[in-house]
Amino acid sequence: MVQLYNLHPFGSQQVVPCQREPEQICCGGRDALFVASGCKVEAFAVQGAESCQMRCAFSTLGRVLRMAYSEVGDYLVAIEEKNKATFLRAYMNWRSKRTENSRVCIRMVGHNVETPFCESFRDQMSIIEIPLSEDPLCISCCPMKGDLLVGCTNKLVLFTLKYWIINEDFSMSDFDRSLIIHIDNITPVEISTCVGYVAVMSDLEVLILKLESDPTNGEKVKHHPQKTNNQLQQTEGFPPDGKGLSQEKELLSLFCFFSLPHVGYLYMVVKSVELLSVYWYPEKSQQAVLTPQFLHVITSQSLQCFTVRCSAAVAHEEDLHMDTTLKACPPVSMDVCALRIQLFIGLKAICHFKNHIILLTKADPEAISEKRESPKRLLKDSSVRRRISPIAETGWNLYIVNTIAPLQLYKEMVDYSNTYKTVKTQSCIHLLSEAHLLVRAALLESSRLEPAEKAELLEAFKESCGHLGDCYSRLDTEQSHLALPYYKMSGLSLAEVLARVDWTEDSESQKYERGLIFYINHSLYENLGEELNEELAAKVAQIFHVAEPKQLPHVLCSPSMKNVDPLTALHYLKKLDAHESSPVLVTLTKAAVALKMGDLDLCVNEMKSHSEVKLLYGFILEPRLLIQHWKGQIVPTELAIHLKETKPGLLLASVLGLQKNGKIGIEEADSFFKVLCGKDEDTIPQLLVDFWEAQLVACLPNMVLQELFFKLTTQYIWRISKRQCPDTIPLRTAEDLINACSHYGLVYPWVHVLTSSDSLADKSYTEDLLKLQSLICGPSFDVSSIIPFLELLSEDTVAGLSAQVLCHTRLREYELCIDTLLERCPEAVIAYANQELKEQHWILWWKKLLPDLCQKVKCGGEKHQLYLSSLKEALSVIAVGLDLKDFLNVLPEDGAAAFFLPYLLFCSQKKSLT
């Protein structure tokens, strides 16, 4: 379906001062217009809306049948006929043609001209003869690379544009024949090419060919057929920040348009061939041209302007954030519309470049005499100005009709849309969507825009997004959720959007549409860093009280609603029924509001109305009751501060629940507790240590154990080394953790022997040491990660000694541990050996421990008695484990027989006793 609007896309017009009736016309680039008549081509420079001057004229070999211009390479190519033979010629450096009789260089394609002659070509037009085995039927130039495609019967020939570098200042253009595509039983009527794609139209079908590079077989061709019997055109889409030169453009999308007499089809061609739009013409068409912004169609009586979906297709194809809560764009499936059907008599041909439409008109012979008597304006519109041409009397004219600036047409479309605002119809959205796409299309060609013009277009783009946001927020449509991304793209703040709402005096009866509610709700969730004033905050609370009461507790927890009147908020919360929102969530929100009011008793009473398990569930439903973000900073709420002082266990469990449910990240939780406790980044409060311990106990699925171990052990070590007490009483003792968490292991008995010699007055210090020892004794801890940090603990302290021996034991460095204990704490060595020297390490009893003890006993000293008693215990253990012969072999040769005799007797009697 094509919707018709009566807008004014056409501006001024002027007459091209050509001398003879045009037979062929083409245009392109920044200013080039070519008119062919017979064996002569006239080149015009089109500059602005009022200037069209002849640049030069040159003769051709024969009558021009077809011609095409390439901006890349700045050349004109023509199919010419002479004596019933056809020729293909390319006209290079044509801008240097000063007069019709100026010298011209003619050369064969691919012919390498000698250097001395090349210098003379600098100021001459050069004609390249391109011989073909079959007559050329149609031609096309690639807008990206300047390559030339020639259509012949049953085949296509592709010529690649190349440059001969003569010197630093001068190069010559030429072509290489690079590919022949055979298309059996197809006679091309129209062809088009663009960066590896070729479209071919015959009388009955259109073929879209994709050229792919194959290292083994050269080029490979894939094709997609489409049925048609009329004209063909390709157009390309470029990124908004594309470069000015065609060679530097980045192709984003490719489109193919072909037309039947009464209908046109626009396809998108990149990943696949996809039909975008169908255009039903109100009368039989003669020709059509597609631009990035419009489709222009001529009939015998009118010039018609239709909208296109190219910019929408590019946006949906290329932007990963499109069709999300961040960005939106009107769909490509949206009905196209006719902006204008302009009466224009005798139209015969049309072409287009930049903002110029070139129209050839020719009156019927009967009308010529009448026209001489009463000349009329051919383009009937109050906004159009026309220069009277003396050539008009001949019955034909070549006009340049200038389309108005996109910004001007955009403003007209916005004004036009206001007629639909009061009736609240889809037509308002449709026209504003067309205006939005018009600006999008203009921005796709931003490389050709002046900075000021681009800035105005960007401002219009934001404005159009705001208008669309207004539509989707006010109209009851299935796409009401689109209000959110359009308002985001508009750059409007939440307060500015609320200021655009039509508020009524009777707030209770006012109807609020889904789009507005969705936008406000989502914006408050996103933490925009915007603080609403008391009046706007009250209006937001009123909206959700009336239209979406279930969301009211969530809305009141937003940092943007900080200035809402607590009494009003409490009034709305008390009106909520049990089925409208979670009772525990309402209770917690009331408690938070009560704290704002300074009513501590009300807060306590509300908290008492539910069990801690239910309160925990309430915090998971709305994390912002505890943790809020403001301009990138974490801000604990007043309720969180209150719980820290009164119910730290509930606070800890709640944050843990948030983490378990993916509502808060690891680093975010750590920062929250630091800010809550008033600590800087380098200081670890006890409440955060409690939280880490709780994480270990909870065994969260996404928890990285070794990172958590590292945090805890380094904190334990740091506090032990500084003999610093926790800033608050720990919520769990070491015994609690050992009983509740498998990662905390039972401390080995020999560790207790080792530490019993040290009298520690501070119990908190003892707790940190026990927790550290328990973690090292646990099954999951990687001791190698904390070895460097043990340097903080001196070996002169029992804490340092026990931690280091534990770590070396976990690393199976038993001999080192025996040496350390014998030197530092011999009373613990037998308990250590009984615990650690088992199975394959049992041999160390007589290989390591026994010789070392004997040596220590020999040396005497103040610990002589400790070493002697340890030696006796070691001999008792070894005598039990070895037979008599082996036991004799391990005894020292210089030992006193009387000392070892009891152990020998026990070992000899052991077998009979057994």
C-alpha cells in the first residue's frame, strides 16, 4: 500500500541550455551533466540551484546509443553507432577539452603509451577505443571502483579501471579486461555493477550475480533470478562517517531496484536477496530513478516522488544495538508513501545526481503551435521558480529540478504530522517515521556535508527521535515500548520528557499509556544519574499509583526519586493491596521511607512484621533498598546503614543473596561494604571479611575459590602481622567456620602443640590465626599463592612459625619442616611426625628424624631434655614399625648399648607378643 501526502520535495527548476534535442542524457559526480545528440556530446557544469553552464562539447564517432558516467576516474563511456556498426569508447580527461576543435588523443585499451607522448596527454582529452568480439548492448560503471561492465548477447565483459603512473604529478587512466561472464540464451537489456555484484535484466527476468574469488578456479559466480520486463538500477549505502573520495568509501549495503510499467520492486542485496518495498504507481510509468532518499518516477503527465527504505535497511543491518532498548529505527516493512505527485507535461526521460533531477520533456507535435501562443510553466508549484528558455518553442526541453534540502523537507513533514496529533492515529507515527528516515538517509552521506549542515542534521535527528518518542508514549500501539529507545536517541533527559506530558488537573482520572510508563520505569531502573525535583517526582509516583501500582515500590527505590515527599510515598504505599505487589517488598519500602522521615520506631515495627527469611527475599526483589548507584559511585542506602548497626547478619545474607541471584557483582559487593563502613579502597573492614567468609560457607556457583582464599589469607596475615584487632566483632568464630564450611579444615594436632607455648592475650588475634591455619589445613587451598606474603610473619613468632611449617608441609617439604621444628619448637616434632610421616613418608622416621635427634642429644644445650624425650618417643615408634634386623641397622653405631637395649628387647619380643 502506498500512502499519499501533499508535500513539496521539489524546489527551483532551470533549463539546460543545450543546442540540439537530446537523445541521451547522463549525469553524476560533483557537477557533471552530459547531453548527447547525434554525433555530438555537450558537457555542462551544474553548480547550485541556479547555475548550469556549458563546459565543453566534443564529437563522437557515431550516434550515441547509450552512455554512462563514472565519478571514480571521471570518465564518460558511450556506445556509438556508425554505418550500422557499434563501437565502445571511453572519454578520459574530458574536462581539459577547451574548444570543440582542441586536440584529442585516441588510443587502444590496454596500450602502454611511450612516456614522451604521455606528457602531451596532460592537457588533452583522451579517447580509449574498446574493441569487442560482439556488439555492446548496454554499459554500467561501478560507483565504488570505477570498473566498466559491458553487456553483449549471451555474455558480460568486466573491465577493471587502472592507472598508469607517469610521474609524481601525472597518471593516465586505462582499463584491463578482467572477467567474461557467459549468460547463455540471455540478451541483456539493462545491466548494473557495484563491488563484486552484477545485475542483469533481460525481457523476462533479472539476474543478480555475486562474484567470489576462488584461488583454484579464479572468479566464481552465484546468481539469484528475479522476474521483470523493464528497467534496472543499483544503489549503495555508505556509513555516516564515510570519506569524501569514492575510492575510500566503505560499502555498507547494496540495493537493486527494477520497475514494471505499474509497479516497482526494491531489493536489498548483501547477505541474501531480500524484498524491501513494492511501489504501486497510480498510472503507467515511463522511467524511474532510485536515490538514497527517494524514488522518482515519471509518467507522461507527472513527476512522482516516493520514499525509500534504504537508510532503515542499513541501520537494521549494520548497527548491533538496533532494535534494543538503546536504539530503534522504523522497520523496512513500513508502508512506503508518495510525498508528491507533481503535474509535468510531456516527460520522456529522467536521471539524477546529488540533489538534481534531470528531466527531458517533449510535447506532441499537435501541441507545439498552441504552446508557442501560450507558454506555460511545466512544473506547477508555488515554491518553484523557472527560467524561460528560448528553446522552449521547439517542443522539447531539458530541465534541472532541484530537490529541496532534507532539513527543509523534514520540517515540513513534522509540521504536516501535527494535523494528526489530536486524533491519535498511526498516520502521525508513519509520517514522523518518514521524516526520521529522511534525516537518517542524509546523514549516511555526511562526507559530502559541511560541518554546520551536518550539525543541523544531527540536531534534527535527535528532534525526530523525540517526536517519535512522544508518539509511542502517548498512542496506544503494540510498539509502545519503542518510546524508550527513541527518547534515548533524542538526548532528552527524564525531566524534559516529563515536561512534554500533557498533564490534566484531575490526576486520578488521567490515562497514562503503556509507552510512557515503560519509558519512565526503565529509565528509573537504568540509573541515569538524574535527580527529579519534588514536583516531577510526585508526578511520577502519581503515574504509577494510578496506572501501575505493582511497580510503585520499585519506582520509589530509584535514586532519581530521592526528592519525593515521604508522606506522599507512604500514603501511596499504604493504599497498595496485597495482590498488587509483594507484601514484604511493600514493608521494606515503607521501612526505607520511615527512615527518610526520621521515624525509627515505624521502621523497626515494619521490619518486625516479617521473618528474616522473607526480608531477605524482599531485598532480592529490589536490590536498591540496600545498594544504589549515583553517577558511577556506589551509595549505601539509609536502610543498609540501619541494618549494619542493628542486623549485620541479615545485611550480609541479603548481599549474599543478591550475589547468588546475579543482582550484584563481586567487586561491586566489596566496594559496597567499604563505602558502608566508611573505609577507603586500601582498608578492609571486618564486615567485608565476614562477607568473604560467608561466601565460602555459601559455596556460590560462580565463585572463584582461589581469589576468595587469597583475599582472606592476606587479610588474616596482615592483621596478625600488625597485631591489629578487627574494627567490629566477627560474626563467625574459627570453630563456626570449621563446622559450617568444608573449605576450613580441622587444625592439625601438632599445630596446637606448637601454638600452646605462646600466651596470646588478644582473643581476636587468636581467631585470625586459627582461621588462617584452618584454611591452610583445608582441602581446597593453594598454599603456593601465599608463600610470598608469609614474609610479613616473622619466624620468631609462633604465628609465623606455624603458618610457614603448615605451608611447607602442604608442599610436602617434610625434611625442611623437621629441621625447623627441631630448631624452633622440638616439643612439637613428635606430634608432627605422628601426623605427617605416614605411608611413603614413614621412612623419614629413621632416615631423617632419628639421626637428627641423636645429633641434637649429643650436642647437649638447654633443650637437651626436650631432645632426649623426643628421641625416646621416636625410638618407641620405630621399634614398633621395624623388625629387629632393620631396627639394629638404623641405630647409631656410636650409641650407648644400655640406652638402646630396652627398645631392642621390645622389638625382639614384638613378634612373639603378636
